[in-house]
Amino acid sequence: MKKILLLGSCICLMACKTDTEIPVIKNDLRAPAYPLITIDPYTSAWSMTDKLYDEPVKHWTGKEFPLIGVLRVDGQTYRFMGVEKIPLVAIAPMSTDEAWMGKYTFNQPAKGWETPGFNDKNWEVAEAAFGTSDETNVKTLWETKDIWVRRDIEINQEKAGNKKLYLKYSHDDTFELYVNGIEVVKTGYVWRKDVIEELPAEVMNSIKDNKLTIAAHCNNRTGGALVDFGIYVEADEEKQFEQVAEQKSVDVQATQTHYVFQCGPVQLELTFLAPLLMDNLELISRPVNYISYKITSTDGAEHDAQIYFEAAPNWAVNLPSQNSISNGLETDDLLYTRIGSTEQAVLKKRGDDLRIDWGYFYLVTEKQNGSFATGNGFKMRETFAKDGNLTGDISTKNKADVAVAQSLGKGKTLSGKVMIGYDDYYSIQYFEEYLRPYWNKNEDKTIELVFSQANIEYNDLKKKSSEFDYKLMKDATEKGGKEYAELCALAYRQAISAHKLVEAPNGDLLFLSKENFSNGSIGTVDVTYPSAPLFLYYNPELVKGLLNHIFYYSESGKWAKPFPAHDVGTYPLANGQTYGGDMPVEEAGNMLTLTAAIAAVEGNAKYAEKHWEVLTTWTDYLIEKGLDPENQLCTDDFAGHFAHNVNLSVKAIMGIASYGYLADMLGKKDIAEKYTNKAKEMAQEWMKMADDGDHYKLTFDKEGTWSQKYNLIWNKLLKLDIFPASVAQKEIAYYLTKQNTYGLPLDSRKNYTKSDWIIWTATLADDTETFKKFISPLYKWVNETTDRVPMSDWYNTDDKTHVSFRARSVVGGYFIKMLED
């Protein structure tokens, strides 16, 4: 990591200062979602709304991770985080709560199948849920394209009373659902779980004699399938924290998210800190984040204050319906509350839309003036609202919330913190071996020791993180403008926390990505490739950690093909490639180019020398297959297979040139000359084949097409001089004529784009002002998108929506501009 220096505020930007006189360059970006807790792909929490108190805190998948924060001032409570949601109890439960029987058919039924009086006596009867075997709650296999399901429900009037009824459902894929013949749900091609909708008045008025009929149809276009649904009603609980604070501002820095609230006569400054300083691998791996607070009187008077934080079992289970236990413990300096699943099925599941359900979640506060409890959240809130503290009852309870509180006393300025963390015991299965997290790779630490250390080091880490945040904003602003810097700040924690750091049995560092909101692959090479600039800039050891598993997979003989694997499994099980297709040219070019980039940063090619034999195999493959690629996938696999990919050809040429570059660094002059000349020869041929007048084509065989040639960036950054500089500048000039309101499309086929590739393409520009012309539309989209999810990298350039993908590590690619020098 580059040495962090506290610099003077000479930059011509508005900068404020903290108590320790560390400047802050405020981020004015309205983030699509605000990072709160960012430990790893599982322990990841976001605010997906402008105001921290308007919606529940959520995991990046969109599932709720309830976290409530309340400040009590002179007896008045002000909720500043999360919402109080009355829990739902089942009238007719989904299968994840309790078994239920339904009627179903795989054959198109007669007209009126959705109505209560339909004759379904010939339909099959079976236990829900209905779907494919990859869904854990499926009891009846559905392996055809379509299924129709009916369920008759009798409402328990004692439970329901006159309350509103709620429909809860899960589906995969296209879904329609009727209640008493009235359409309530109709989706496109999407798949969702545990969606909750209040039954509309028309449906409620149709209920006779406390009976209703639910009828659903689902079409499975591809992959997994699922149908499950039920009826619920709100429990008999009373909200305690109706009064909310007034949020004044929010500011996302690289390692911190700062909020400011007005709570009656005091101002509350709330900061979420993940001290992800990449020069310290132990710190990167430490599974502890901080929530700090500072309370300042705004009327000149002293005020009596207490603060309350509460978390739900969702943090420690995949689905809220899973059983869990909650309890607490105390040490000399800290009070701990914790939650864990009852089953503790360590590393038993793999996939994308999953949350951890083994190990323990922790919410921790300092013992001095602190209190804690486990139990019913509404009861704990009632106690805090009345007394300003908690009972101290931390006995083990099933499916219980946990809470901590601090009595801050009376004063004009008050402050403190709580800590959130997760002990996952084992993090990754790596070729059948269970690996502990890097912080406990030697099995010599307890989570209590880690929390104690984190508590002691807080002030130092807060200072270092603030210095780092300022320097990142300053340096990135100088490099690419303030909009660029603000995008980098938002990308920082998202990129790092989409990985898990472990040590392989052979001592290799493994920094394994999860391909979030895609297919859940682990250690994907074409996810590593776009994310690598962040890690190249701050710590190339982490880039080696992104590559080591792929080198091992080939060198061990477990992967025998003459090009690298796409991945090593599905997170968190890294036992071998699970992706359905290879990306031969893509992954070979990626591995070679990134190995050369490591050498460029470190000033030597020792890492490449360790892997020279397999690098040679991959390079020779590219010479044979890379100039005019056959029909295959590339990293933009969502666009489908296609042959003669011009940008993929650039990647192959850059891979061959990278090998020549490495050979030269290793003193292998004859080899260097041979492969460098080959790359130059291929580049000249490429220019003839790809030429389309004022730009270069999308595919060699189709005139009138174009694409972003982002792979050319390594010709510039590594100073390879394989392609003339005029090639990139010809493309840049053409791209400026093709931009839409929200940016440059990926290519001529669609209006969608990839944000990481836009920044790579923009970095091809020779001057900062041209670079900014590509950044501003991207910034505008991030600032205005209506899709409130952790920053997506795949979005539409002609409207405010994203296509798919969220919370992915590829936004680390935003830092490519920082590598120019």
C-alpha cells in the first residue's frame, strides 16, 4: 500500500475538519445504496433508501438485515436507523414455516382454473413447495416448463380478527397469482423469494365465510424452479419508536459512511467504519466493523442521553424461518450479544442468493455504562423507552432479537461506539479442505480476543481511515475530477467486501471473490480482471491472492486444459469449476495480463517466474486461437456466444505481449523478442481486419458495428507499444458520437453498458477533459437511478434502470485511471 500521509488542505475543494483536524472532502453523490457493514459477501448490510430510518437495513441480496438505532434525549426517543416492523404470523404458512398441501397440474387447465369454484378433483395433491431439487424447501419436484397450483384456505378468525391480510410468496421464474379469482401478482421473467404484499380491498371484500382460494401459475424458462405461497397477519405488538430523527446529510467515503441527524435539541453524528486498509492483511480479514456516534447540544444546554442498537436473527440465518438461538456474555471490558442458527450446518450450502447460517453474529458494546439483553424486540424497546437501559437478561432464547444500550450521562458533547462482527469458524472449502478465515488461519485466536483488540485499536484505526479517505478523494480528484473520485469512494468497500481472505494449505494467499447477483461463482477470473486495478494500486499481494487458486488448479493437474479455468466452484465451495462453459481466450488473456501488471507494480517478474510453464502454455494457446476467436463466451457473457470478437482479439494480443514483457524482465531476451514481435504482427493484422473507416468493428465479419475496446488499456498502462496510439484515439473520437444520456453503450447491439468498462475506455483518452466526458454520464446514472441497490455495473444508458448485477467486486476497476502513472 502506498504510504498514507496527512496532507494539507491545499486542494481547491470544500473540506471540513474533524475533531482530530483530519480534512474531509465531502462526497455529494446520492448513492443508489449506502454501505453500512462491509465484512465479506455474507456479513454485508446496506441502506437502500435516502433516509436511514425509512426502510429496514438490508443485505445486498435485498433480504432484510434488521438493525434499529434509537437515541433517547431527556426521555424522548428518536429513531435514526431502521424501522419497526410488526412481525407477521401465519394464517396459512409457506412451506418454509410449516408444511402445507396443495393441488397441482403440469398440464394446461381449463378456463377458470383461477376461480374458487373450479373443479380441480383430477389435479394431483402433494406437499409444497413445488420446484427443482436445488431449492432446500422443495417437497414436490417440478421439472416441466409450467405448473398450476391451487390452495384452499380457511381463515382462523381468532388469529385474524379484523386485521389486514398479507400474501407472502416465492417464485422462479415468470409468475401469476390469483386470490378468489382476482389477479394479485403478475411478473415478468424474474425470480424472487419471500415477497410480501398486502391483499387489496377488492380481495378482502371477496372473502366469504372466512374462506379463500389461491391459484398460481409459474413458467420456468431456465435453471431452478420454485412455487410457494401463504397468508399472514400482523402480530399483536405495539411500536415504541414512532418518532424519527431528522436526517440532515449522508456522505460516503472509502472506509466510512457518515450520517448527521437532528434529534430534538441535539445533533447526532453517526459513522459506519470498516477499516479496510489494504497494507494490513490481518485488518482486511478482521470480521469487525464499528458504528460510532457523537452527540452535540444545539441549544447550548446539557442533555441526558442514552443510545440503543438492536439486531434480528436474520443476520445469522439464510432465511428468517430458520431456527436460531440468541444469548450473551461479558468480559472485563465488553458486553457481547450473539445470534447463531440452531443447526450450524458449516459450509453445507452454495449459491448466489444465500446468507450465512453457521457461526455467530455479534453486537458488542463497552461494559462501562453499557447494558444488554436478548428477547422480544418490542419488549426490549419498551424497556429502553421507559428507563433508558436494558434488563441484562442474556439467557439463551430461541429466535430472539439482541440489543445493547449505552447510558451516556448528561452533557453538551457525548460520544461512544458499538461494534458488529461475525465469527464464521470456517470460511471456505478449498479442494475438499475446510479453511479458516485469514485472521484465524493458525487457529490461535478467539472472536472475543479479536473484539477486544478492535476496541483497543479503534482510535488509531479511525484516524488512519480518515486520513486514507481524504487522500483517496484528493488523489482521485486530481487524477480524474471530483465526480470520478466520488465514484471511487463508493466503489471501495463494495469491491473489497465481495471477497473472502484465507490461506491455502500450501501457504498461498487466497483472496476469493463471490460473483454476486450473477451465479455465485467463486474465484472467477473474468471478475478478477476488472476488479484488479483497485488491488494493484494499493497492494499487489492481494492481486496474487486473486490469481493463486487458478495457477494451482492448472499446475496441480486438476484442470488439464491449455487455458485457465473460469472459476473454482460456487461460493463458498471452491472444489473445481462449476460454470457451464469455458472462456478460453478470455481467461488466458486475463491471467497473462494481470501477471504482467503485478510485475510492473513490483518492478520484478518473480511471481511470473514461479508460474512460467503454465504461462507459456496459455500464451501458445493464444497465438494459435486468439487473433480471430472462435464462437465462445467472453467476460461480457450476458451478451451471449459470438465469434470473431474484435475486443477479445485485443485481449489475446495483450496477453501475448504481456508474456513478452515478462520474459524481458526475466532476462529471457530471445523469448521476449519472439513473442513481442508476434504480438505486433497480430496487431497489424487486427488493424486491417477490424477497420471500419472512422472506427473498428464489433466482429471482424460485420461492417457497421462497433464496441468498446477497453482491453487496449494495457497497451497504454504497461507501455507495450504493440498497437499505435492512434488506434485508441480513433476509437475515443468515435465513442464520443455514440454516448446516450447515461453513458456509452457496451457495443452497437444494445443500449446497455458496463460501468467498469466505461472507465477503462475513458482512461484510453489522452487528456483529463475527454476522460470526464465519459465519466459525467455514468455519474449521472449512479446519482439518479431509480433502482436502489448496491451499485450495479450493468445498466441501461437510455433510462434510470439497471439490467442486473449488484454489489459486485468489478467496481474495483474504477481505479484503473489511478494506474496511469
